[in-house]
Amino acid sequence: MGHLLGIRIQRYKALHDVVLGKPEHDRTKDDLPPMACLIGPNGSGKSTLLDAFGFLADCLAENVEAACDKPHRGGFETLRTRGSSGPIAFDLYYREDPKSRPISYSIGIELKQGIPVVAWEEIRQRRLGQKRGRPFPFVKLAHGKGEAWSGQSTKNEEGSERVEVTLDDPRKLALTSIGNIKDHPRLNKLRAFIEGWYLSYFLPDAARAIPVAGAQKHLNRSGDNLANVVQHMERQNGGEAFARILKDIARRIPGIQSIRSQKSADGRLLLAFNEKGFKEPHFAANVSDGTLKMFAYLILLNDPEPRPFIGIEEPENGLYHRLLNRLAHEFKRHAANGEINVLVTTHSPYFVDALAPEEVWLMQRNEQGYAEVQRAADIPTIRELVDEGMPLGSLWYSNHLNDRVSP
Ligand SMILES: Nc1ncnc2c1ncn2[C@@H]1O[C@H](COP(=O)(O)OP(=O)(O)OP(=O)(O)O)[C@@H](O)[C@H]1O
Ligand SMILES: [Mg+2]
């Protein structure tokens, strides 16, 4: 499965020029760890950074104009960093699997006659045996025209073929159009990687609704298909294995003794939560927001075909503070075992207490109003203090991370 090593974002809202993890051009930086967490004052750009991933996925799924015009984004002019005039640009640095050479994916978006278009799109990878120099651009387009090399990267592109590419729609990415052509396995994988990204905006009330019958493979963004996903899990795993998953999940939610699924007369799957002290179960409609939220996260993490990238906004909302440390450990464990990327924003020191300084990035705005990102491990003395046994969240709470917040 694909794994994100780093990303550079330019001129996307407050992110004038921000790097997370390792970019292609800087080998001194560390890869993004499986679990990464963004902290920082209100308005520092945490949600924007998560949304940048959603934006890229929307560019691929639809086109750059549609991605800019989503209601919460408000169009290209609103999105581009105030006072700047260049294109909005992204450089993604990722690996298809642990043994493959990293691939960079760059796109730039600008306005042409009032419409957002793809100014450039480039995909690069070092050739087999190439140690130095710029990675080879096996896809290179400017304003919808360029070339792509089919096949896998070999020493001198033997066995691969150069094809001219002309896109008929300047708002579309080449990855959307040629990303599913069989001769381009690297593009197929990159496209599938981005298509697999998952950003959670879990709404307990949406998840509580009695679902229509039917199994669905993955949890959607609001979580309102939670019961359908559970139904899919039951079918995929069979009765016993599924009961084991529910048992494991129930063990991790305080106050819950067991979770069972029950079929309604019309074939829907109802979730019954057995709480301590009560004989009769509660159905999803009646359990608390926090219980349902915790359950949804655990279902997400137990997905038999995990998403390569999961972004979660403020998971602490509605959860008891003592649960947060455990939740952070669950995210870390699943991210490392499943070799996926989990990116979380949080305001909770309890959540951060479970993390290492290499897993936490502090975001703040500089004098110009641009967002800056600094890894906690790169802030002087933080590593030493954590090594001495100080939990990172407590250091943050007691102002050791030097965040500048006006009173
Ligand atoms: N085009 C733009 N150029 C510069 N800054 C922008 C632009 N659009 C929005 N912003 C700024 O970005 C900020 C929004 O940041 P964001 O919502 O990502 O913050 P956050 O860290 O998630 O905050 P919170 O903790 O409150 O959720 C706003 O303060 C807004 O002023
Ligand atoms: Mg936010």
C-alpha cells in the first residue's frame, strides 16, 4: 500500500509555503511518521492542512475547478493565500511500498480567463540505479500538453514507451485520465492511493440514524453509514470472526460489556450495546455520542481493506479525557501495523501525552499571517525533556513549545 513521506503546500489559504515530513528536495528531513498530529492555536491552519488533502482528492475525483468551488472552499480567489499571485501548488512525496523508490507528484493550479486550470503536472521517480540528480519526470505536462512514459521505471526507460499526451479539458488532471490505463502501473497505483484517502468529519447524530438495508465497504465522511459498514464486516468475516472484532472493540470502550448485531425483520443490521448494570441492550439510537464515536473510530481502524491515509479532525470532542490517551495509542498501533498514514488535529494535551516529539507538529501564524509548521522534536530541549519522562502534552500545556498566543 502507498505511504506518504512528505508534502509541500504552497499558497493554499494560510499555507503560503508549508512542508510536512520529507519533501523531495530535502533529504535531511525525516519521513512523515505513520501517525502525525497537528496542534496549535485557533486559526493556525490545522484544518486547512487537512483540507488540502481533501482538495487534492477532489481535484483527482472531479477537476480543479470543482475542487475550488466546493461550498466550504469558495473558489480559487478565496483559496489562494491573500496578497500572493502565484499558482496554488502541491508536491506530494510518496512510496508505492516499502521497497520501491519514492515518487513525487507535483501540480500547480492557476486562473486562466477566470477559470482554475492545471498549470503543470509532473510525476518523478529516480531511475533504477540512479543515485544522484533530479528524479526522472515520467509524466510531464504544462497546460494539458506533454508526455508520459508507460511501464515501470528501468535503468534507461527500456521497455517503456513515451506517449504524447494532450488533455481535452484544462481543468482535469492527467492522473484522472491516464491513471487507469493498464500500461501505466505507476499512475494506477498513485491514483488508487489518492482515491483511498479518508477524511473523517464524524457526526454522532448522523451515525445514529437507522440505516437503510445494505452492506457498504467503507465508512463515509460523516459516519452515517456506520451500520452498513458493520453489516459488510459481518458478511466479510463470517459470524465468529465478526463477533471477535466486536468483542475486541467492546473491550476498548469503557462501560460497554459487549456489542452484538441483530437483524431487523426487514434485513437491517441493528447494533446492540450492552452496558454495565443493564440487562437489556441499548441500540445505536440511544447510546452516548462518545460511545458511538469511539466505536466508529475502532470500526474505521479495523477496516479489512484499510485506507492508506486517514485524516481526523479533533477526535477529542465528546470523549472523556482519560480515553484520549488510549485512543491516541489505538491510532498509533493501527497506523504502524497497517502501514498507513494517520493525520490528526487536536487541542487536547491528553491526546498529545501519548505521542512522541517526532509525531507532533506545532502550527502558528507568523508576522505576515502565514502558517508555519514546526516539529516538536525540532524545538530545542523538547526531546531531552521527554526523555527525562515529561509527557509531551504536559510540556505543551505548560508553555514549553513556545507557542505565541496573544492574550
Ligand atoms: N486565502 C487565505 N489567505 C490567508 N489566510 C487565509 C485564507 N483563507 C483563510 N485564511 C485564514 O486561515 C485561518 C483558518 O485556519 P484553520 O481553520 O485551518 O485553523 P485551525 O488551526 O483549524 O483553527 P481551529 O483550532 O480554530 O480549528 C483563518 O484564520 C483565516 O484567517
Ligand atoms: Mg480547525
